[in-house]
Amino acid sequence: MTRFIDLSIPITNDVVSDPEVMRPQVTYMTHEDTWQQIAMFFPGLEKDDLPDGEGWAVEQLTLSTHNGTHMDAPWHFHSTTDSGARPAPSIDEAPLDRFFRPGVKLDFSALPHGHVVSAAEVEAELARIGHILQPLDIVLVQSGAVYGTDSFIDQGVGLGAEATLWLTERGVEVVGTDAWSWDAPFSHTAKRWAESHDPSIIWEGHKAGRIRPYYQIEKLTNLAALPATGFTLSCFPVKIERASAGWIRAVALVED
């Protein structure tokens, strides 16, 4: 018996999941006001010619590739990867066989918002759930961020460069988080940067992709419904030429 668990947030006008400058916009055209679009293809057609006078329902979207549940490509992080040896791949160059693989959930939701998870903490959580990491495992992080609540973009932990490189060194190529970003929220990092002025802490988890390429899912949801192991994740990105990211419908398959 296979259970399908939806891990994706909707693209919506009503729930804020991005900063104001990045929010998507959905314009809804309904059956009542679209008959003229159909009439463009059938000269002389009148509204009453259509069944019940109804046209079609169509939506127009203005959005970024980073709205909704999406996957970042290495191109988003930096122009090169493999320590500068080659151009970073864009989302249309992503290897599809990486996106239907066994998943592992690491639960860091009890840690404070803004905390930067270390490699040692990743190791400890893997030990707690009794999982030996395998190459190409998809590693998901339950961050403590809760979609649909106030200040979502300021919530959750992040994984820094050390933890990210620890994962990619062991053959992990796809990771994900239910927070706005794989890194700690900018509002928390900005406070640390104001004290240290250390530029290496800014977007450090993403920038680890300069060293080894990896793909990163952001704005997942419903991770609490997942077991720590024993599920397969389907997370194929939409193919957008030369793009830094693509939207996904993330679904976990759990065998009961």
C-alpha cells in the first residue's frame, strides 16, 4: 500500500511566503468573462451560442522561478562549480535520475530560528534516526518554519557551508527544506554580519555549490507527516531554459 504525501505549497495571492518585492500574482479569468476569447477563434460567435453562455477558466501568473515550492539549480548559487572547473548547470540541464530517490528527513525544528546547523549536528541527527547516509539520498530538513504563519521568511534553521559540504562529500546531490531558504533567514544572518562583517557567512550554504554542485528544494511543507526514512521523493523540476530554478510538485511515496 503506497501513501502519497503532498509536500508542496500552492502558488497563491492569499498566503505570504515571499518578501513583498518577490510575491507572485495570480489573475483569475472565469467562465463568465472569457467567452470573447473563444469568439476570437470563431468569427460571429456570440456568448449565448456557448453552453450556458460560459467560456473557459484561465489564469495569468506573474511569478519568479523561486516562488512556490521550487528547486534551485547550481547556476542560482554561482556561475561556476567544481571549484571553478566548469560552468554551473542550469535547471534544464538537471539529471532527471536524481529526482526520484529515497528520502531522509532530518528534524531540526526544536532549534531556534536563525540557527546555522553544523556538520556535527547533521551527523548526530542521522545517528538518532539510525540512518547511514547513502549516495544520492535526498536529504530533507524540517527547519521549524511553518508555512502560512506570520513572518514565515524569518523562520527556521539553515544549513551552512560546513554541513552542506559534508552532505555533498558523501554523494548527496539533492536537498530540501520547508523554510524560505536553505540558508538561515537573512534577518538573522544580518544581525551576525553587523557584528562580524564576515562576508563568508552570507548565503554560505548556497555558495557551497561553488565547490560541489547540488540541487536544492525550498518552501516544502507538511514534513511533519513524513517518517524519518522509508519514503521515496518525487521532485522533478519544470524545464525552463537557462533558468536558475524550476517549480516542482514535491510528493513523498510511503510504503505502509
